[in-house]
Amino acid sequence: MDQFVINLIFVGASFALYIGIAIWARAGSTSDFYAASRGVNPIVNGAATAADWMSAASFIGMAGLIAFVGYGNSTFLMGWTGGYVLLAMLLAPYLRKFGRFTVPDFIGDRYYSSTARTLAIISLLVASITYVIGQMTGAGVAFSRFLEVDNTTGLLIAAATVFAYSVLGGMKGITYTQLAQYCVLIIAYTIPAIFISLQLTGNPLPQLGLFSTHTGSGQPLLQTLNEVLVELGFNDYTGHHGSTLNMVLFTLSLMIGTAGLPHVIIRFFTVPKVSDARKSAGWALVFIALLYTVAPAVGAMARLNIITTIFPNGVQEQPLAYDNKPDWMANWEQTGLLAFEDKNGDGFIQYYNDGNAPAFADELGWEGNEMVTFNRDILVLANPEIAQLPGWVIGLIAAGGLAAALSTAAGLLLAISSAISHDLIKSMLNPNISEKGELMAARISMAFAIALATYLGLNPPGFAAQTVALAFGLAASSLFPAIMMGIFSKKMNSAGAVAGMIVGLGSTVLYIFTYLGWFFIPGTNMLANTPDNWIFGISPLSFGAVGATLNFAAAFIVNKLTGDAPAEIQEMVEGIRVPKGAGGAVAH
């Protein structure tokens, strides 16, 4: 059977399943739309949370970034996993006990301030819209290859699918769709990894295969990878070659950004009790670990397979001829995400580090790295083809990549929709709006958010995982400090929280836009995105941790100058922290 037909069957069947679930779980009330009527089983919610949290950046982007940098990009792995633990332990149970639908709900009521609510809405929208760009980018990459369409068409197909099950089902439909998407994505991720681990090490568990003996060289797989990379002039895979300061700040930014992301937080509003929030957090961590412990092996093994493909007889021997390129290279070249250039006209592919060319490159007449384009987001999707796995595995990875992108996109779009319809329209602009009117406003705002995300997805500021990292920095600097202080500092007043959010979000946005440019408008970079221009060498992707620190500092200074929160607010905060009961802790 033709590979395109196989891909179409897998992708089409998964999409039919998602839309069918949305029709079955159609939201009939605002409670259904925002929180699935708080009736979701903790295990189901754990799987849905894992799918919501493991985005295109996790499924598509993370292994690719690790593969081409190595240890230095393990920050993505550590930051996102550590952040989820932070969210599960410190925030989720208390926010569930608060008994509201959204993060701006909590911040607006906790800080008894419409200004605080407005800033929370702005922060949520900025972070969520930036995040959803990465998901649409990942979906476009997957569609462009596996359905053999251009990137724009792929984005439009993704948008139409998300629209069908998100607008119709709301949180109720999204929850059960995400359960199905988790099953699809975890199977799609692990089966190719098992095959490849068996090929390279004889070990069926990728987590162990990463540290096993490479069957081709008879030495540890990572040692083999280090050696071939160094021979080609690249940094060794397991060494740390970047800034330790940036590594620490970036990991911290991802951690607290995870804990502040509203689309993950609102998942804990869907369970019946506070204890269920804790249980679903634990189950989600188990489900997340199934993918995150495999990702480093996928990255390392894929990088070694790419090099072995180009240099079948060793890196100092005659490399692969262009005419003998495997099908996977030709297929991905058609998407524009992979490209080669025969710089010396010899008909062979040269691959090495131009900036640190090995001595033998000149001796062999090579004139530069001829793999001129390799989009990091294609690595996981191309992995089965690189390893020459069966066609059904390729179709499975296509469905899995799309499941990862669309599951998180749906959660983010719901968070955006809720912020507009519930927090802005219902809570501030039109408190007397009917439930039917609010539900219609939620659906209209979600449709608008999908259209905006699709437009911005056509001009993303980076690879899927890099774009997502910006969103985490924005959430870290704005929402996380306000939520933490709202739970654990009963004396924090509205003036302090407002000042903190303004300083945190403002400083982070200014820093990102200064050093990355106004990335929604191509060609408008103000300064080169290089360490020489960064303040104290801090990368824009790492600044979220600095912004959060400034947020905390500004909030406590202003709180000291303006007095503590009212007694009834302090009493409410004490009530939230009592470890029993569920909901009803809000003072009005």
C-alpha cells in the first residue's frame, strides 16, 4: 500500500475519533464548556492533562533540539518536568479548592481588584497566544510532510479540526478528546523508539538503550556518538558548552512558567474534589514520564542514524552520493524543511561543522557543510523513515505528532476563550449576560482565537520548542508570582500584585522584543540575537526567571508601602490553605 494512503488512514481515523468524541460530549452549559461540570475522573483527567501539557514542543520539537545540541538542551527536559511537579505540589490543589473556572477569576477575586483581573487576562492572552503559535507550527510541519500539502494548507486543516471539536465540545469535549490523543501520541512516540533501540543496541527499552552498547561499534552508544561528532568538528554530545547562568535561568524559567500556564491549571478545575486534583496530578506525572524518559534516547539515536546514513563507511571515507539519497531525504526536501547544496560539485553529501572544520575535510576537497537546512522539528517525524521502519509506523508517528499539537492547541484556545468570555465579558463588561449568551460568546471568542493562532502560525518566531519557551517565560514573569503570593502570602494586597505583574510582564516583553525583535512582523529585529548584545549574557529565552524575580520584588516593596490586604481577604486565603473540602472559599 502506498505510504500516502497509509498516512491518510491513520490521520483520518484519529481525526474522525476526535470529532466523534466532541459530538458525543457536546457542551450544553457554561459549566460544561469551562470545567466539564467538574465531573472528570482523576485518571482520565491525568491522561488529558498529560496530553494538554505534552505539546508539539514535547513530541516534535524537544528531541530535535536535544539531538542537535546534546546535554545543553536537556534544560527543556528538566525545566518542563520540574515545573509540572511544582504545579502539582504547590498550586493545583489550592486552586481547585478556590472553586472558580479560570486563573483571572482567582487573581481578580483574591486581590479584590478589576485591575488585577485585567492584567491577568492580558498576561494569559499574551502567553497563551505565543504558546499556541508553536502548536500550529508543529501541526503545519506534520501536515506538510505526511499529507503532502504545503505548510499553509496544513495549518488550515489543523485549524479546521481544532475548531470542530473545541468550539463544539468546550472543556467537556476537549477532555475526552485529549484522553484519546494521549493514547495516540504515547503509542506513536514509543513504538518507533523501541524499534530503533533494538536496531542500535539490542535493548527494547529506549531508556536503557541510551546507556547500552552500540552494536555497530561495540562501545557505549553515547561514546560512539561523541566520537563521530568530534571527528566532524561538532561539540561532543554529553559535554556542557554553553553558559551555566543561562542554563540555570532557562531551566528555572521553564519550571515556573509551567506552573503558571493557565491551560494546564484549568484542567484541575474539572475534577469533583480537591483530593481528586492531587490524584490527577500524580497520574499526569506518570503519563508524562512515559514520553519524557524516552525523548533523550530518541534524540541521541536519531542523530547517530543521520550521521551513519550520510557516512555509511565512517566519517573519513566517501560520504553518501546525492543520487543514492534514501527516500526520507527526498521526501523531506519536498517540504522545504530539509535542503542540500552540492558546494564542490562532486556529487556527494558533505556534513561537518563549517566553523570548526576537521583537517580531513580539506584533504578530501570538501568545501563546506552541504546539509544547508535541517529544521529541528522534522527529526521525530522523520525518525521512522531514517531508521527504515515499516510504513504503518510512519503513519502512526504522523497521527501522534498531530495529536500532540492539536491537544495542547485545544487547551490553550479554551484558556483564551474563557479569559475573553468569562473573565472579560461576564465578570467585567456585562455581568448580567445570560448563560446562553455567555456560551455563545465563549464559542465566538474561541473561533476568533483559532483564526489568530493560524495567522501567527504562518510566521512563527522560531522552532516549535523555541516559540513555546517564549510563552513559558511570559507566564513565569506574570502569572506564576501572582498565583504563588495569592496562596502563600495572605498579606499581599492588590496594589502589590498589580505592580508586580506590570513590572514582571513589562520587563520580560521589553527584553524579548528588544533582542528577538517584534517577531510577529518579519524583518523587524532591533538588535542581533547574540550573546554579545544580551544584558549580562542572559538569553531572551531565559529572561522569564529574571522577570519573575522582579515581579516578586516589586510586589513586596509596594505591599510594604501600601499596607496589608483586608482582614476578610486574609481569612479567605487561610481558608484556601486548609487541606479539606472543595470550593466555596471565595469572599465576595
